[in-house]
Amino acid sequence: MGRGKIVIQRIDDSTSRQVTFSKRRKGLIKKAKELAILCDAEVGLIIFSSTGKLYDFASSSMESVIDRYNKSKIEQQQLMNPASEVKFWQREAAVLRQELHALQENHRQMMGEQLNGLSVNELNSLENQLEISLRGIRMKKRNLIRQENLDLSRKVQRIHQENVELYKKAYTENTNGFIHHELAVADDESHTQIRLQLSQPEHSDYETPHQD
């Protein structure tokens, strides 16, 4: 027999109310965690009990969730007003222009330009950035060279195996007595040398008649 439907209303008995609160609170927090993990969502949960005790859960940090919530509410309110929407996008465009200017200046400094006015600490920081970039480039280069060498080695081994198979086939097919195969296989896997030598036909059993 299945469980009866629970009526959603305030539980009068304080003990039963506390037990239900504890069970459902744990279940609610569990569902919030699952939602954050399964759906890659940023979740913030705040619970106050009837006695004023605080329980909370945040997938990142509660401060980050609250700040994001407040910012989202402000943006929604601004977008409802056309004039506020224009100001909002003007601020966004100004921020993007500043970021673009900073990136362009950083790029020029990376190229060794416009270094006047930089302090020793700023130059050291720029030098460290370049060294980190160089290490990354060298590591990528070494990995590519290593992979190319492995591919080349496999190709050489495949060619060597094909030459060995060719030698075996040529040797087994030498049955007519007119062609003598002589093959030398080098120990170095980088190349295989094949030499074919033609032999002279054997003398016939008859003599050429003398001419008078």
C-alpha cells in the first residue's frame, strides 16, 4: 500500500516540525549540490529555521552568488528603461575600449616598443612574462619534434619490413636458373640495400660448325 499524500500546511507539533525541517533541509541541500554539479549552475541556498538558525550552501561562494544576483537585478531594472539601457551599453563600450587599449599597449611592450617610463619592477614583470611564454613555446616545439621523430621511425620500420618481404618473395621466385639474386640487408633500420646480379646463360651442348 502506497504512502498517502502529505498535506502541505504548517505542522503544529513542535517535535514533528523540527524532525521534518531537518530531513527536508538535508534533502534540499543535496538537490542544490546535484543541480550545481550536473548542470554546471551557480547555486546559492539560504535557510533560516523557525528558531532563527542559519543554514546555507553555495556552489562557489555565497558572496559571489549574492553579488551576481544583485548585479543581475540591477541590469534587469536598467533594461526596462530605454534611457538606462543606452547608458548601460555606453559603459560597457567604454570598458571594452579600455581593455582593448591595455591589450594593445601590452602587445607593443612585448615586442620591445614603448618601454620608456616603465619602472624596474615593471620591466622585470615584462621579462618574466616573456620567459614564461618562451618556455611554453619551447615545450610545444620539443613535443612536436618528438612526435615527428616517432612518426619517421615508424615509417622507416615499415619500409624496412616491406623490403624484407620483397627479398623473401624475390628469393622464392628464383627458379629458372637464369637470374641469381644477391641481397644484402643492412643492420641499420634506416635503409635496406638490394643488389640484383644477372648471370650468364650456361654453354650449350652443341658446337658451332666450322666454316670452310
